[in-house]
Amino acid sequence: MQRIYLDHNATTAVDPAVLDAMLPYFSSDFGNASSIHTFGQRARAAVETAREQVATLLNARPQEIVFTSGGTESDNHAIFGVAQALLPVRPGTHIITTTIEHEAVLNACQALEKQGLAVTYLPVNREGLINLDDLRRALRPETVLITVMHANNELGTIQPLAEIGQIAAEADVYFHTDAVQSAGKIPVDVKALQLDLLSISGHKFYGPKGVGALFIKSGTRLRQLLYGGHHQRGFRPGTENVAGIVGLGKAAELARVSLENDVARVSRLRDTLEQGILASVPDSRVNSTNAPRTPNTTNVLFPGLEGEALVIALDLKGLACSTGAACSSGAVEPSHVLTAIGLPAPEARASIRFSLGRHTTESEINTALELIPAAVSHLRKLSPTYHPA
């Protein structure tokens, strides 16, 4: 059976060139990057090369890149780090975020609320975008941080970060973005977007799992979360994951080189998939189709179905997709992202995310367009809730 993977927003395969770059650091070049002997210095050189590669992808300076265990740690460090650094000087510390953030941001903000900090959760429209006037109205004298994701993991919608960055700069408020779903897929320029903090994760763009990075603009007041040695300028103590960091750096380098071609090719395939589904599956529609989106992501509503049943049916036919964020799989409640854009719970549960990747082929999309309509038709015949329009 041919297996087709359309769940690249959950994770990606490690690129062969990334794996080749990593392998020596599991064996011959196994040194601790903090050791002063030759083994250690070879590891240190590899870490610093990776730091330069990640910085180049983001248009940052190498010294502004701190390696982490992934997107969740990076998000938590940005949010807790700013709040804890500024709470003593701005009592009643206030943070602004959105209702469609990843749980790494939402749960961090909710934890701060339990500690007495104030958080404003901005709503989004049907397209999954915030209203900039809502953001301006939410600002307070005690606001210390705006954290708005760049691209949504379920919808692919891209927030207007340049405009948000300008608002944050004018208000003298730190600005953080979760760029886990945008880095490596669309251009990300921390200077043009006026960002102070940005989170990425390697396994979302063909790097290894368990490694990510946090961009920290020079001069940003940020308290460390972990305590130990003096690694990474004291921001993130602990022996560096050299092999993982090398892999992240190589993935960043590959993304920078292939970005333009990837965007053009993958967006064409995504559009072919969308148009084919809409033409062959009655009553289907694409969620947030009018918003700027990452080129690889589509979220399709199939009224009258349970999304998980469709995911299972397609998987049995060899096609992998998802009902939303992998971190939320198994959740009883409908997607908080889809309900935030106004979908009733039954429609949120009937929505499927297809996310393409660098290695997705036209043949795979054509096969998917045979499997999806057949699976939907079969399940609708069994559904007591589907009534054709």
C-alpha cells in the first residue's frame, strides 16, 4: 500500500542532509561543547556554526540565538522570562495574546494568571486574524508583552506581524511570536517584523525532534528559567545537545536555500488539493480560505462527519492527516482554534487539516483526491447527521 503523509504541521521527516550532518556528533565528534580540549572545541565550533545558520534564516545576529529543547520551551522562556523580569518594576504586569495560540502559549499565560498577572486574549475573525484596533485598545500602562503566533498550526493563517510589531514598538512593549509553523515555510525577518523574541522548533522544518531555538533581541530583559552552569550566556544552562543543534542549523540552512522554490511548488499542490476536494465532495468548504496562509496548509470542513472517523478511514487507506494540533490529539473538546473563528462544535469536529511538505508529490495529491471523496461518501452514508444541502 502506498502511504501518503499530509501531516507535516505535526512533524516532518529529518532531511537526509540533516541526518548526515548530525551523525558524526553521535560518534567521532562526541565532545562536550564546554570542554577546552580538542574534542570539546570541535563540538563548540559545530554549535556556533549552527547558531550562525539559524541566525541567518531569521536575519538575526548569532549571539541573539539561544538553543532550547523545542517550541514549547522557547515559548515558555519568552513568556515567563519577560513577566518575571519586569514584574518587580511594573506591578500588575499585563500580557496580550490571542485565543488561537498553541497550548505552549495559552497554558503559560493561564499559569501566570493564577499567579495574579493579567492576560488579555484577543478574539479573531472568521479568517483567524486579530483586529489591530482590538490590540491597540487592549494596551495598558502595565502591559509588558504581546505574544501573537506568526502562522496558526491548524489553519495556516498568517497574522500581520509587521503591523503588530510597529504597535508594540510605539507602546514600548516587548513583542514575541511563536514562529514554529512559519520558520522554514515563509520568510521570517526579525528586524522587519520588529520582534524582540521568536520561537522555532527543528522538527517542523526537516530537523530533528527535541531541539529548537529562541531569538532574544539584544537588550531584552529576560529572566532565565533554568539554573545551572553558564552555558549560552546564562540564558539556558545545561550541556548542549550538539547533534540536535547541528541538525537544526543544517535544516535552517536548507530552508533558506530552498524556500522560494518550496513555496511556489507546495502552494500549487495545496491549491490543487483544495480545488479537487471542493469539486468532488458536496458541501465541503475550506476554513479561513480568504486569509493569508502558509503555502502548505489547508483546513477543510466536511459537514455531517466526525473528523476523527475520517482520519482513521483515510489512514486505513494509507493517507495520514489530522483533525488539528498533534499536541491536542485525543482531546474531547472541539478545537479551540476552530471554535474561535466561529465554527459550531459539530463543524469544528468535522474539519480536517491537510499539511503538505517539501517532498509531497503531484502523484500523491492525485491519489489523495481519489481517497478523500470516497471515504467521505462512505462515512456520510452511515451518518445520521448528514443532510445534503
